[in-house]
Amino acid sequence: MAALTRRDLLAAIGAGWLADAGSPSDAPFGGALLGADHRIGHWLRDGASLPLDGPTETCDVVVIGSGASGASAAWRLAACGVEVRMLDLEPRPGGTSAWGEGGVVAHPWGAHYLPAPNVEARATLRLLEELGAVLGRRGDGTPIFREKDLCHAPDERLFYRGEWRPSLVPMAQLEPRDREELQRFLALRGELRQRVGRDGRAAFTIPVGLSSQDPELLELDRMTMGAWLAREGFTSPFLRWYVEYATLDDFGASLDEVSAWAGLHYFGARKLETEQLQGSHYLVWPEGNGRLVRHMLDQSQPRRQQRMLVTRIEPGEKNVAVEALDVSRERPLRRRFFARAVVVAVPGFVASRLVPSSAAERLVRREAAPWVVANLHVRMPVEPNRAWDSVIHGSRCLGYVDAGHQRTRPSEETVLTYFRAHGDADVRGVRAKLLDRRWSEHAADVLLDLAAPHPDLARTVSRLDVMVWGHAMPRPRPGFLAAGNRSSFEPRVWLDQRVAWAHVDQSGLALFEEANAAGVRAGEAVAAKLGAPRSESWL
């Protein structure tokens, strides 16, 4: 069989049929481009203006955004007895932790796992206890996880030199130089986890704000991860691929785009080591971190209004006016809400267009990395080595996860969630190209990226949906720890006396624990401002 090309796939998909080296097969598949309508979002950027012709409402607190931070704020506020109105532009909740439920199994549209949190991530561990994923604590405070929530074996595999290999590090198949450098790097990773700065704090930890501010460590934020590897004599192609896989996975950026501090934080910040976690460090659900967001929304029950484009926030002495466009209608309708306080749970570059200039000065605006996520509804053989996470060495993508992996009984029918982070330096240019592509072009790229291990994958697909995240996550370039007038170590809540900000842009690292803490911190601050009964902090 001839190798598939992008031209073959485009021609076949455009006609609505699968392709085998340019020849139509006997089964069609469809799909769609899902997610944010970026044209609507750009109305805000371009200064949308419509008459105020909709109803006015009053409420306790408006939370803008339903991602992990917004859901966390609502979760904490509801526990304080505060009524929440949630406004969200998207048709589905979750932000980059959104999920889908169509098909044979639920599946993620973004963040798809949670590494076992450090004991210092108190709010996240509390959430996991509520969810039943943490069953109790040992005498030293370390959590006991419910086994079914830890990733089942096999958890990872790598397609390397024409075959699937267990784990991401196939030591036996590496060249001697690659093996030596990888062993040296892995030993260094162990040292990073134990390292303590001169201020007595862990060099790297989560939450980020608890990390050491030793000047020697902070110097790492003045160089890229690629420059640090070169300085330390790491030149092995495989080692550099392995580290770049990590920087793309967590930051959506290449080695030459990421701060060395952020890159080393990835490898040294997670401290939890128990006998239970020897098998897997990952908490995994079919819908990914959507499971966590959904639980918080179920618990808080905010009055959520979707397809609402917030255009302006006007703080007053006794309340805050929030203006929004209801874009669920054929003709958008301007709405106004009066709240006692507002939590802005959106990125800094968006928040800066909503609040007055005096409040915008307290924000940090970070460059965000574009991603493409696709969900492929497939039928594939049940095999012993079909892992949760499948990575392809040398591919442009990060591979795929099997959303059905945690099911008790494996099934031929499942959903494969494909991820590709575009780590290029020209973020705006790449974003514009991605948003301009048709579904068929994205679908062809997905199948081509997965063609090395799965040359016949197209034959197994019944549906292939694609989501483009134009602004998926902050990219921690050198200098990110002190971007603008904010320090990643000192999260601040208030933009104005009644407007709080909750987003991972505050720390600069898109980790669930950071989003969760930002939302809880804002929720507690707002509840106190409104005079809710005092309770112990969840942080």
C-alpha cells in the first residue's frame, strides 16, 4: 500500500470519504470544527457597540468564565452561602478543561489528566476528597487515592524506530550517547526534587508561590531551556526531544521559547512519592479534567448563562455594573447586570479590555500558545499494549490518549484524543493560520500526524471532530516570573475594591492546581468583602 499524503487525505476528506493512497474506501466519516467562535471574541477587541436594549438584573456575585478558575471561584463562594451568576461566552463549560459526551465514551477537549498533587495543594486535595478520588490521609498527611482514578497499566508507550515501546524512555533501544545523557538528566531530575534554596524553600514546587526565590535559582528565568541544556552539555537528540515533549505538553512551546526556570520546574516540582504511586502518578478520567470542573459546577449550581460576551465592567462604590452581549440570538442583545462583586476568571489580555485602565494596570498579559485538539471516534483491536497515552517519536503532534482506557472492560470502539501544541516563536502568525483552516485541512493533518504507527487509521474512523484553541495556555518565556508589575510568587486578587481576578496568568503556569487555587483565593476574598461568615481557608 502506498503511503498516505496530505493531498490524498485532503481530497478524500473533502469528498466525504476515507482514503487509501488516493482511492475511496467503502465507508464515509464526518466531523466538525467545534469550540470558540473567534469572530465573536474579536468583537470585543474591535470595540463592539450596540444599544442597551436588554433587561437589567441584580445578583450577589458575577463570575466571568467557566474554566477551572471560574468554577473554583463559584465552588468556594457557594460554600460560603453566596449566590453566583456565571457568564460564559462558550456553549460548553470548562474552558480548556472542556469535555464532550457524544460517542461511546466521554472525552476531553483539553486538559486530560492531573498528576498526583503535592500535599501543599490543599484546595485541590479537598476537591479530590469531595469527588471520592482521595479516600483518606496517612499519618504524614499524604493522600490515599482511589485506585480506579489512578491511570491503569499500561499508562504510556512510545512509537520509536518502527515499533511501540513501553514508557516514554526505551533505554534498551537508545544509542549509548543518548542513554548516558538521559540517565544523567533523570538523576538531575531527582536532585531538583530535593533541592532547597538559600531561603529554606523547595527550589521548585506547586503551588508556584511556595517555590524558592533564591537569586541563583531565579537566574534560570533569564535563559531558555534550550540554552540551559547546551550549557550543561546535554546535546543528545533523543534527550532534547524528551525535554521538548515536556515543554510542549505543559507550556505549548519549544525549548528555545521556554524559560529554563519553567522547564526545570516541570521536572522538579512534583514531590509526592508513595508506594501506591509507583504504578502511576496520574489521575485520569474519560473526560479528563472536565470531571473536576463538572463536580465543582454541580456543587455550586451557579446560574450559568452561556453565549454571553462580556464587554465592560464598571466598578462603583456599592456595586459593579457588568455589560454583556447575548450572542445566542440571531441579533445580539446587550444585557446589564449589577453585582455586589465580580470575579474575572479570564486571561489577562481579555480582562484588560473589560476593566478600567486603573484596574488593567494590575493585570499581567501573557502570550498564549495555540493548540489543536481532535477527537477521533474509532474502532480498533483490543491489544495488551494499548496504553492510555501513546506518543510518537519524531511526530509534529504530542500523540493521543485513549478516552476509554479506564473502562473495566476494554472495547474495540473508543475515542482517541489527539493533541498538537504549536510551539513556534511566531505565535500570532500560527494562530491566524490555524483559525483560517477548514475542517478537512485539520482532519488531514491529524491523520497524517498519526500515520506512522497507524497507516490504516482512516479506515477505522466514524467521526473526527477538531477544536482549535487560539489562546490555550500562557507561554512562560524567559522573564515570565516578573512579567509586567506582577511577581508569579505573589498572587494578588483585587483589581478594584469589588473586582477580583482569578486565572493561571497570575503565576504564568497553566497547572490545574494553580487555576484551582486562583479561583478559591478570589472566592474567599469576595466572600469576606461581602460579609459572609468567616471560615477556615481552603488554601
